[in-house]
Amino acid sequence: MFMNTLHVDSIIKNIGDRLLLSDIFFTCQTKEIKALFGRNGTGKSTLFKIITGIEHAEQKFIKVNRDIIIDVNTSYKKVNYLPQHHFIPKHLKIRELIHLMCSETTIGKIIIHPIIRESYNKNSYQLSTGERRFIEVMVMIYSNAKFTLLDEPFNALSPIHKEHIQQAINDAAASKGFIITDHDYRSVLNLTQTTMLLTNGVLKQMSDPILLKEGGYL
Amino acid sequence: MLNWNQVKTLVLFYKRMLIPTFFFTALIGLSSYSITGAYSLVQFGIAFMFVLPLMHYFLNEVLDHTAYYFYFTQGLSKLYLRTATGIISIVTMIISACL
């Protein structure tokens, strides 16, 4: 299988006078699952939005293999972003969503889940918060992009659904890379090989999750 | 150049705006008819040119603003969608004026 590489370099982002992100650098490859931790307001979601071209940065250099990412039009086939809030348009049917975002081979893996099978012909506004979130996360995990950035994928989910999500991430990681941030750090640490901590605008690679305590996150 | 998935996404984006846009355009047309006693395609085009962007704003920026993230996953930025709405409005107005 061809190994894709997401290369994130030199990201600088100011909000007002405050330096939110300072010279962020990391890479992610196919089959890698990386965890990104940080206290509230440290810029994790902003970093994800900058990577996918949704948000502007003072400086950035992002590429997937040789293709440079500038905006959503250049990123969407390569890097997808799951926001921490609902994103499916209320009028959209779940089957329309699945067929737009996933390939024929991955659709089968999604619709085996009872929640998704039962919601298949429903509009997203007819679903509960948890059902909607579960579908959003599953669709993103199995989306066609080479890398998926998951912002709080375990939020609002029951323990059994968190397990399904973990299994799906492990399964999909055979062909893509993931970067996950969630304050349910135990669920994330179960999945990841590499941990990163964002603190005071600086990204630190952690060799051991125990260091999260020293970094002031736990 | 748009791919097939982007075309389908745009159809889904405008599908829900179509009925309310036509409804309010017709309503404006009726009010205009009751005042002037006449209604033409040009009036329809002018009303449509204002109602479609208003519907775009109300449905996508007020009622369901987080849904933009779905359109981002299909490579359609906010700017792209707003520009498309503007172009559709103006083209509809020009066509109705020419007919």
C-alpha cells in the first residue's frame, strides 16, 4: 500500500495580541493514529481548521505527499476535519451523506451498525444528539480522505458506541492516518501510538503519556 | 471544475432553498400585482435576485450555520457558496429580463 504523509510545518496563528500557535511542526503517515491533547483554549481545534484550510493562519506550510494544502478546495480529498459540533445539514438524509462521503467499499462497514441502518432514510434533524454524533464520526472515519482529524469524537456517545468508534478507527487506520483530540483521554490513549501536547502555543511530542501530567494537562 | 459529488452537493444545498425562494418571490409578485395591476417576468427576476441571497443567509448563516463544515468536506468553501448564490440570482434576473 502507498504510504501517504501529512506534513504540517511553520504554523503561526495570532488571536488579537495573543500568540495562539507558535511554529507548530509534526508529520503523520498512513496507519498512524496520533493524539493531540491540550487544555481548553490552547488552539487544538484552530490547528485542525488551519490544516484543512478552513481557518487562516499568519504562516503555514501544509502538504500531503507533494500536494500543498491552501484551502478547503485543495484539502478535501486529502484531509477531512470532524468538528466538535454537529455538521450534517438538517435537511440531509443519512443515505445521501454516506454516499457523498464514503466509497462503495466502506459503505458496507458503516451500515452494519444498527443506528445507521435504522437512520438510513431519515433526515439528520430526526435523530437524537447521540445518534447524529455517532453517524457523523463513523462517516468521517470511513471518508475517502487520506487523513482524518477528529475533534472530540467521543463526546456525547455511550460507552458501547465509543467502543464501536475505537474499532472503526483501528480498522480504517489500515489505509489512512488519524489525529484525534478529545478530553476523554483514556479512550484516545487506547488507540494511539504517539501523543502530542499543545501548551502555551507550543506543540510537544510526548514519548510517554505519563508526561501529560508533567505538561500540566492531567 | 466541479466533480460529480460537488454537483450533487450543490443540488442538495439549493434544493431546500428553492421552495421558500419561489414562495416569497411569488408573494412579492402578488403584492406588486395588487398595487400596479401588472406582473411580469422582469419583476419575478428582480424579486428572485433579492430573495435567494436572503434565503441563503437565513437558512445557512442563521438556522444551520455549522452545516458549512459538511460543504467543506466536499471542497466547497463559504466564499464559493456565497458567490454561487450571487451568480445564480443575477443570471436568473438577466434571463427573466431577456424572455
